Amino acid sequence: MGKPTRVTNSIRALRFANGEMTQAELADRIGVTRQTIIAIEQGRYSPSLEVAFQIARVFRVPLDDVFGYPDTEQ
Amino acid sequence: MSSEEKRTWISALVGVVVPVVYLATVLTKMSGTDVARIAYVGPMLTAIGVGIGAGIVLTIVAAMVWPKDAGKTDERDREINRRGEYVGFYVMSVAAIVPLALAMAKVEHFWIAHALYLAFVLSALVSAAVKIVAYRRGW
């Protein structure tokens, strides 16, 4: 089974670039469960726009630096 | 595993165990007996009560064992719950046709009550299964 979402993300890399922030720490800062952060990182869940913006704000980067969407249809 | 996923597993577990025990109890009374004479009302109400009670107790136990996650819920939990309940509603809607048809055919209350009970059980189990798949595989 393929990944259920085509949205890609750089959360893992951004966490490590930000003092090796843990998934639990990120989850606490944006008010979601650690399991949701894991699901987002693994591409099993596309967060709402609001949560996406909150994640970008934690890392102080634009939304495009956190999430991506492939141009091709496949 | 989030607290909501644990709750889903608990409802799936209770949704399997309680009806199986109940049906095993009632089926043992069925052999060679007129179903109209089987006292099923008490055991069925007990099964429904035990199902609700066991769900509550096990959820409290899970919260005591994993206090850190207890009660935490977020948008993903709500979306998964909504999806599961949505599918469960459709299963219930279709499954409810059976007791309706049995009532129209003036079949024994025993069969109507059990068809309705099974419709509830089926709906709850499908709902839990959809949620568990969504938690495990995403969507």
C-alpha cells in the first residue's frame, strides 16, 4: 500500500536542525499528540492548514520549507 | 499509541468479547426449544450494560496505566473518529433493514431483538476497524 498522502515534509530534518527537538516537544508546542507528529513525519497524515502553519512557526521558516507537494501526477 | 487509539482498541475488544459470550449463552438454550420461550431479555440487557461498563472501566484503567497520554486528543483523533462513526452509521442503516423486515414479517420478537443487537454490534465493530486502520495506515 502506498502512502495515503502525496504531501512531503522536512519536519525530521528541521527538528534536528533546531537543537534536536524531540517529537514530543514539537507536539507539546503545537498542541497535538506525539503520534500525530509521527504520522505527519511518516506521510501517513496530512495536517490541517492551521497545524501546518503552527509547525512552520515553531521552526521559524515559511510553510514551503516544511511541506512540499510533487508537481507530477504519479 | 494515543489515548484515543487505545479507546478504539478497547471498544473493538469489548465489541467482540461481550456479544460472543452473550450469543454463546443464548445459543446453548436454543437447542430443541421454542425461541419464544427463551428468556433472552435479561441476558441481553446485561450484555449491553456490561459492554458499556467494561468500556468505561477499561478506559479508566488505560488512563491509569498511561497517565501521560490520558485524555489527550487532537485534530487527527477527531478526523479518524468522524470517519469511523460515518462508516458505522451506514453499516447500521443497512443492517437495520433486517430487523425491520423481520418485524414486518411478524417474526418472533426474539429474532427481531437479536437482529437489532447484531446490527449494533456490527456497526460498532466496523466503526472500530475503520478507525484502527486509519490510525495504523493513515489516509
